[in-house]
Amino acid sequence: MAEKKFDEKTLELARRCKDECPICTRGRDKGRGFLYHLVRLERHICPMCRAYEKVYGVPAHLKPGSKASA
């Protein structure tokens, strides 16, 4: 399967969402609660959350490598 190539800006935004964003990291780690639901809403607005979804292939409220749920 061919791997998608992303520009450096997209990769940096996705990394920041994954590692540095206090809302996203806590929401993903816990998997429930207020921050989790905030990330589910925010992913449509936040450029870091959108980049995370492009690069990792899952919505911003899920951990990389997990299967996207409907």
C-alpha cells in the first residue's frame, strides 16, 4: 500500500495535536468525559485536529493506530 506524503506543515500540526495540545492529549488518553467530547466537536474547526486526521487516518479523539468508529 502506498504511503501518503504530507508537507512539513501538516506533519508538524499533526504532531502538535498528538503530543502537545492539552485538550486533545487528555481527551484521547481518557477516552471519555468533557474533553473527549470537546475534541470530537473541535476536530471540525481546529487545523491541528484536521491535520491529525489526515496524517494518522483516525479522528482526533482516537489514538493513532486505533480503528475509526462510526
